[in-house]
Amino acid sequence: MRAALRVIAGRGAARAGIQLSMLALLPVWGADDFGRYVAAAGTFAWVQTLVLGVEKSALTAVPRTRLLGPQITWMLIARAATPFGLGLLATVALLPVGGLVTLYAAAAANAAGLGLMSVLVAIHRLAQRPGRDTAAFVTYAAWVIGMAGLAALGVLRPLGYLLALTGGLIVVCAVLAALVPRERPQETRPGLGGLLNRRVLLLGFSDVADTAGVSVLYIVLAVAAKPSETALVYVLILISSALGAFGVLVLRLIQPATSLRLRGTGGTGGRALARRITGWTAVVSGTVVAAVVGLASVAPVTENRVLLGFVVLVEMTTFCAVVYAVFLLENTNGAVLSLTTSAALASLITTSAVALVATGPLGAIGAFLALVVGLATKAAVLRFRLAGTQSTVEVPAVTRV
């Protein structure tokens, strides 16, 4: 427990330092340059969440496979490092070009590097070295704050700032990789790479879809809403994502133990709990959406900040419930990953559709209503498919990685 608290405190301090230093650059760079930087970083946020599928795979597969553990560990690290390597190559190749295209390449490389760092510290936590997680994130946060200081002095503009951050990630990730034990696997397994690729993609897709839904929301806000509403949504999503990131971190810390507990026949209880959670979440959030839409049809609600706060609270609560249900399912066996993937796709489509319809007339309330509808859709799809496939998801644990 003490180690987990240190990890949470370290991540929290790092996140606060990084976000505050980023916001401090707005008056330094001006709205135009800062807007280009935020747009580049936001465009490739999905790259980090895609790489985090490797982290999930490590936290579920490595504890279950002691004989294949070293082989799986390095195969997963290689998969996490590939996007970072490609991003670095693209950035170096485009440096002579400069401009927005290089800025976007640097943003992609930076997002991939953040994902790789998360994977590497997860490997060290599995090796009973949680202190390296805290050290890595605090070190990187200190580097970010230092580079923000140089930017504040006029030394770094957006591209130089991103390149400097990426350089810090290269050093931190290289040190973490060098500290990973190089044990020889006690046995090897043909076809393991294909199984890992499938697992990484399916585990990462749910997070990528959630990130893409928020990205679509910002695009719609830029076109259909007032700038003040867009700024308000940005601040509220920043608050909501902070709580969500804390919850996800706690789940990652307990994931190895949960994966072992829900292995084989133990997964039945996990799927049953996920079914109950998604059922109630779909009903409650759906009722809230219906009530808000009904109220909006009889009275103007766009400027109602009390209602907005209520919808944001519902979104945060619904997000936590759905994430926990998906967490339970992902830690049972590989057979349910197609369920979580289809639910994530349905959520993305619904969020995008509702955002297009509701954001214009309802502003920030419509934006968060779209997120709630997307989450309710994910919960409903999971509940329906779990009820329909309950007898087919029992797969012997020894056949899965």
C-alpha cells in the first residue's frame, strides 16, 4: 500500500507540474502559437493511448506466464518502442522542412514516447521496483518544467519545446530499458507474437476510441460553438480527465493481482459483476440524458451552469463505472476482448453523432451530454452482449496469453 501511494503521489505531482507549465505558456507564446501547439499535441493523443494497450497486455499477461515472462516482456517492449522509433525517424527527416508538418511529427513522437515510458515503468512495477515509476515521472516532470522555463525566457518556441521534451523522453526511456532484467526465458512458444499483437490492439482500442471521441468533440466545438463555450469545455474536461487518470492509475496498480484473481473460472464472477455494473449504468445515465433533453425542449438551458455541473458529474461517474467494468472484462480472458472493442466502436459513433446534433444548440451541456450518451451506449452494448454470450466466454486460461 505504501508503494502504491508513492506511485500515485509521484504521478500526481508530475501531472500537475506538466499541465500547469503547459498552461503557463499561453501568455508567453500567444494564442496563435499556443493554439498550434495544443492542436498538434491533441491530434496525436491517440498514439499514447494506443501504446498503452501494450501496458495493459504486460500487466495481464506477464503475471500469468512465469515461464514465458521474460520472452513476453521484451516482445511487448519492442512493440511499445516501435511507434516511438518511427516518430523519431519522421521528425528527424522533416526537420529541414520545418513548419507545421514537423511540429505534428514531433507531437506524434512525444505521444509515443510517453506511452513507452508508461509501459517501461509498468514492467518495473511487475519486477517489484515501484520506486522507478515515481522516479521516472518526477524526473520527466522536472525536465518539462525546466523546458517551460526556457520557453518563458523566449529560448524555445513550440517546435523547439516539443523536441526538447522528446529528448528528455529518450533519456528516461533508455535508462528504464537498461534497468529491465535480461533473463533468458525458460521456454519459448511459437506463434506468441501473433497472440500478443491481437491482444495489444484489442486492449488499446477502447482507450483510443475514448480519446478519439473527445477529439471529435473539440472539432465540433470549434465549428458550432462559441469560443467561450469551447474554453469552458476544455477546462471541465481537464478536471474530469484528472479524476479519470487517477482512477485508471489505481486500476493499473491492482491489475496484476486482479488478472490472477480473475484467471480461468475466477473470471465468471468478474463478468457477472461487469454485467451488473453496465446494466445499472446504462439505465441511470440513459434516464439522465432523457431528463436533460426533455428539460431542454421546454426551457433554455445553454447558460444553466448548475445543470452543466450536474451533467459533468454524471459524465465523470459514468466514465468511472464503465472503465471499471471494462477493466474487469479485460482481466478475465481474451475471448471477451471483441466485446469491449465493439462496445468502444459503438460509443465512438454515438458520441460523434450526438456531438454533431447537440453541441450547437446546447453548447457545453450538449458536449458533455454527447460524452454521457457515448458511455451509456458502451455500457448498454456490453450488458447486451454479455447476456447473449455468457456461455461462450469460458476459455481455459492456459490457451490465452
